[in-house]
Amino acid sequence: MLFELSIKNFAIIEDLKVQFTKGLNLITGETGSGKSIIIEALGMILGGRGTKDSIRTGNDKAILQATFLIEDISRIKPILYEYGIDIDKDGLLIISREISINHPTISRINGRPVTLNILNKISSHLVDIFAQNEHQSLLNISNHRKLIDSFGDKDFNNLQKMIKEAYEKYIEIKKEFDNMAMDSNQREREIDLLKFQINEIDNACLNDEDEEDIENEFNKLNNIKEISLGLGEIIESLNSSNYDNNTVIDYINRNVSILSDLVKFDQGLKEYLQKMQDISYELQDLNSELNHYMGRMDIDEERLYILNERLNLINKLKKKYGNSIKEIIRYRESMNENLQKLLNHENEVQKLKAKIEHDEKLIYELAHNLSQYRKSISLSLEKKIAKELEDLSMNDVIFKVNIVESNNLSSEGIDQVEFLISTNSGEELKSLSRIVSGGEMSRIMLGFKSILAKYDGIPTLVFDEIDTGISGRTAQVVGEKIYEISKSHQVILISHLPQIAALADSHYVISKSVNEKHKVTANVLKLTDQERIYELGRLLGGFNVTDTTLKHAQEMLEMSKIIKE
């Protein structure tokens, strides 16, 4: 559940912190007090696009943070593990976003920076926000199929995945077919280019292992003077003599002779004698080998030229075909495959055509199966929606899901889905978008949410003024439906209706004030039982809160206790 929400320098909010509880959390406040800003901030925390315009005037950044208490860690742990995010045994998950004027928005989960894509994937398991604009999503026919699909089980989802993957491959093959269907002149030009590129690589006679050897030999020949000077200096140091005409090797041999005499008196020096003798032999061998190596060093200008040309050719090919000889060879193999396809053009075209026909038939079969699934889901959904709407005092409403199989194949199948409704007895079914009022739409969407909440396992549901367009008895039944949902989910609700407010487990009021800097800011207060009476009175009577309205408010709270028992 959402345990705490912290908002700093966002819109009109300077610094606001609120802790929510289980059950039904209700937020009220006068128009313009900042109620919807709280939902907007929460939406941004959960992955909404952060805009610099939302930063409070006079500040360079806004900081938003939500702390979640995950009661069933096993449900969300797999997706956290997938993205390398740890969660402690207490189940605390902290999501924060920092929106800056001068820098990109930074998103973190438990202190770890995450991309917006990862944030959206994880937050979708935590909170479902129903804002006022979702009324419009229900009116949009293109969203009806998505809503039906959201009720699908694991088998349905697997079939959807199969169709999507098959359709993507089908589109790729169609693209390849379209590319193959080029005119003959274009095909000949492509063949000539591929032949030229293949010949250019073949004429270079490349193999994987020779590039390093060529570079080593070239570096040696190109720097032979420096090598000769260096070796000469070493050899001279080994063989030059000082004022007593002794070389380095002579001194070592003299030391060998001295140690040989001393060993006669002290056997403990025998080990050092052996080491000194080894040094003498090594120096003599080294001196001989260096002289021999240096004697074989000649500047071969012709060989140097050949190696230089070879390296230039390899580098030229690397610029055109790959960063290494291996990549060039792989590129050559790829070009040869393309060349063979072009040379066998008609045969390849027929193969692709047959493949397209085969895959298209397969996808249509899968799509037809998916359509049957959708129709089955729709029948079940119609019954459930009817029950929900009956609970919401819409007894005469008939809700129907109309599914038509079309010839337009897509990654989602072949179905055109539209919600139809009759709101009065005897009326014919018409498109949902043409007939319902705002109050009816609120209840229909609440019906959808009530059913979805039983399937999706999302622990926190947020409703932003779902009670738009309703009042009286209808408001009461909507409130009771929301309260029923809050028994199994945490619900956070913005409302202006006293019938719903009376059913809250926790009641918060948003208000505006002017701070010491003469700037407007929003504040939140969790109400006591006595404060709730006055706030309900305000919702009932507006600015004129009388003893009568307060008494009515008290009665509503008492009645809500009975309903909740």
C-alpha cells in the first residue's frame, strides 16, 4: 500500500507530507485547493512525464517521493530482481523523482537510478490511478479491445504473445518480399555492386592471423635503426672495459674465481658460487646471442614497402567493411548470401510468397482462436457488469460487447470491439459513446474497476473525482461500492460528495494558505472525528454550515458505521 507521499516545490505545493492508511482514504477540499495536484504528483512519481512547468515558481527543482509498504513481497520481488532492485524484509519500497529546470529528471527506486521505462513497469504493479480523463478512454472505441483483453487469463495472454510474435515475423518477411520485388535495372546494379565488393575483399587474400604478424614485422623494419642503436649500446656495456681493461663479464668471472677459493673454507658459500656461475654463463650467452641477432639486422626497403602497402590495404578495407579482418570476412559472407538471393531472384520471390501465404493463414487461425477467447470473456464480462451496474442502481441498463471479425490483420488479431448500451428499458442498443451521461459513465467505469480489481492484484487504487455527475441516492450506492473495494484494496479517493466522505476510514482536507513570503501554498490535514463532522457539514451546506447541517453530518457518520459493520 501507499504509506507516505512527500511533495516539495511542485505546482502550488511548497512542502507537503501525508501518510495514508489501509482501507478508504478520502481527500476533500474547496475547488482550487490543490486536491488534483496531489494525484498529478503521484502520477508523476509513478512514471508520468515530468515537466519543468510543474516546478513551483521561484525554485529550481521539485522533489516527489512515495513510500510503499509491500505486504506481499513475493508478488513484486521477481520484477524488482529482474532490474537489480533490492527490497528489505520490512517491505519498504521508496520511489522518488527529481524534476529540475537545468537537468534531466532523475528517477530512483530504493535509491537506485532507473529509467522511465523500468519505473513504469514496476509502478504498474503498485498503483492504478483512475483520473477524470479515463471517462474519455471508455468513450474511445479504440480502447474497448484493450479493456476486454485486460480480463484475459494466462492462456489468453500466451495466445496474444504468439500472434504478436508471428505477426512481427510476418511483417519482416513482407518487407523482404517488397525489397525483392525491385525492378530489373535496380537488381542488376545491386548485383554489380555486391560482385565488386566481394572481389575487392577476395583480391586482398585476407586471413585472421596475418594482420598482427604484418604489423609486428613492419614496426621492426620501420624502426630498425632505433633497434640497432639500442642493442649496440647494450652490447657495448657488456664488453667495454674501464681503466684496468676489464669488462663486465671479466668482473663476474673474477668474482666466480674468488668464491671458488672461499668455498674451500665455507661450504655455505657454495650456493652463491653456483648463482654467480649462472650469471656468468647467462651474460656470455646473452652477449653472444645479441651480437648474432644484431648481425642479422638489415634494412630491407623493398620488404618494408610491401608491408606498408599491405597494411594500407587492410585499413582501407576495414574502413569500408568492418573494424577487423574477422568482421570483413563476415561481411563478405553476408554480401555473398545477398548476391546468391539476387542471382536466384525468381526462386527466392516464390519462396517468400509461399512463406507469406503460410504465415498469413497461421496468423488468421490464431487470430480466430483469440476472437473466440474474446467472445467468451465478453459474455462473462457482460454478466459481471450487469451485476455491478445493478449494485449501482442502474437496473434497466443492458450492456453488450459487440465483436466483429474483420479482414484487417494486426498484431492484436482481427477483432473490432465496441461497447453497446441501452440505459432504459425497451431502448435499442447503441454505442456507449453516443448515449451515456457523465454520471452513468462514472458508474460504468467504476463497474469495470470493481471487476478488474479482483483480477489484477494491484494493491492501491486511486480515484480522482469518480463521482462526477452524480448525487443523492446514486452517490450513496457509489460510495458503498467504493467502500466494498476498499475492504480488499487500499483506496485513495478525491471526492466532493458527503455520502462518500462519510464512509472513509481516513479523511484528509486540502487547503490553501499564504506563507510568510506571501506565496500561496497547499496544506493537508488528517481530520479527527470531530473535524470530520464540520467538513461533512461544509460538503452538505457549502459556506453556510449550520447546526442543522452539522447534525445531518453527525447522522451520516453514524449511518456509515452501520453500513460498514
